[in-house]
Amino acid sequence: MAAESFLKNGFAATTMSGIASQLGGSKSTLWGHFSSKEELFTAVIDSRTSTYRAHLSQMLTTPSGSVAETLRRVCTIVLEKLTSAEAVALQRLVVAEGIRFPQAGSIFYNRGPRVTQMQLAKFLSAEMESGRLRRDDPMRAARLLLSMSLHYSQQQLLWGLAQAATPEDLKSEVDRAVDVFMRAYAP
């Protein structure tokens, strides 16, 4: 219910009282679970990303195949997640509300993109240590790979220039990004 309220009304217009009334409970009960709207928003982000983060973590801690194959699988999962209708709506909300309510952007970034970057950077660091990738700043390398993977399809959706990304589009984006990344980071 809270997620729908944030997506429909935006961060600013969503109130704890409104959510409590939609749930049929009291505001004090809701406040007993969440001390602020920001804490509730954090819980919404966590609930919407926990399965995705766990899946990504498993892929990166127990990789199978070559580095490039693992990166293709990881980037595909990330791109599928971030081009979903709900993710696009949430990203639009955060961008629209970011100037007036920077805490919404901070919460979203720290619970979403930053976690993904850190998970990928940890994997890349291990691959760099083993000599399978050229040494560099793992976080910068993670950001580069994710940026290359996400750039086109995600922006087309965010800007309303496309209604959905096809599996073929996503595969093409990921293949190109991983190919360029591996040329840059091959030992």
C-alpha cells in the first residue's frame, strides 16, 4: 500500500496519515513501526529490491563460467530490473522529487544503485586480484559497466520514448557493454 501511494502521489504528497487510513489502521500504529516517512520509504525500497539483491549476490559470490559470461548474466538481471515498469516509475518519482526532497534521492541511491555497484565492485575486485581482469578502481569499473549496460534502454523508458524494452534489445545492450568492458579490462 505504501509503495503504491509513493508511486501514485509522489514522495511529498504521500503522508503517514493517508497510508494509515488506506490500510484501515491508526496513524499511531504506523508510527509504531516507522518513525518517519523517510524510514517508511526506505522500507518500501528494501522490500522491492531484496529478492533482486539476493539473486545478484548469489550470482556474484558463486560465479559460473568466464568473467564475461558472469558479467553478461549480472548485467542482464540489472537491466531487466531497472527497465521494469515499477522501477521506471520509481526512478521518475525520485528524479521529480529530488530537488525538493533530496532525502528521497539519497535513500533510493543508497538502497538501490549504490548497493548494486558495491556488489559488482566486490566481484570485480576479486577478479582483478586473481589477474583475470586488469587492476583498476573496482567501484569505478563497476559504475562504468553498469552505465554502459543501462544507458540506452533505461533512458528511452525514463523519457517516455519507448513503452518497453524487448529481450533482444536488452541482450544487445548487455553484449555490447560487456564486450567493450572486457576489451578495456582484459589483462
